[in-house]
Amino acid sequence: MNESSEVQKRIAALNQELKDAARDQSRFAKRAYLSSQFLLGSSLSCSIAAAICGIVFHVRTETVGAIAALPPLIAFIASNLKLDLRENWYYRKTAILETLRSRLLYQLPEVPTVDNVAAIAAARDKLEVEMQAEWYQTITRAIFDNLNKTAPMPRSNEASGAQDLARSAPPTT
């Protein structure tokens, strides 16, 4: 018994979707990796440049100080972007999409049905929901947690103003 043309169309369409999605995720992972490496290289280059400018070329101390201030700024940016988490997330999603594609192309029965293809599409949809939830739970939360840690603490007069406000609030029963 031959596959119906509808099943063949669905297999071809889902194969292309999975292939394109895996390629995109791999591209995002590579971009995150290269960005991370660029920031690391920039930080090291600034440190070396500050040392060379100060020792070899006797550049003004203000200029050397400005160059030397860049590495911690770059490290702060790199830390808050969570590029390593993003890279790992993208690569894991790529691997899962490739697994689904393998299942579609090589693990279906000899005569696949629409239900066989639908099961793989459902697995892909479930993957999207789970991976998006993981993104919010890990990467987005990590970024906001870091930003909250680096937020300035209230100055003493602001803190006393908050205490005054808390004292003037009506008591809860």
C-alpha cells in the first residue's frame, strides 16, 4: 500500500519546518557563542591596551584609566546578557528539533498515517511550549535577578522616608 499524497505533503512540510527551525536555533546559538567570545576578547584587549599605553607609550593617566575601566563594564554587560545560558538553550532546542526530524524521516512505519505525522507535530508543539517556559524561568529570570542585585540601594534619607511612610500606613487587622 502506498502513502497517500496528503501524508507525503504533510511529511514534506513538517520536515521543512523542523529543518528550518533547527537551522535558525543553531544560528542563534552560534551568534550567542560568538558574542560571548567577542566580549571576552574585548575585555582582555582593553586590559592589555591599558597596560601597554601606560607602560610603553606613557599615555596620560586619565586615558589609561578610561581604558582600564572598560573590562569591568564589558564583564557586567556579558554577565547580564546570559549568553552562555542562551547558547546552551539554543543548542538543546536544535538537538531536540533534529531528533524530531529524524523521527519523521526515519522512524515512521513503512506506510505512515496522518496520525503518525500528527504525533510528531504535537511533540514539536509541546517542545515549543516547554522550551518557551524554560526560557522565561531561566534566562529571563536570571537577567532580572541580576538587574535587581545591581540596582542601587536607597540612600539614608530615602530609607527613612520609606520608614515614615510605613509608620503612617493604617494598621492591618
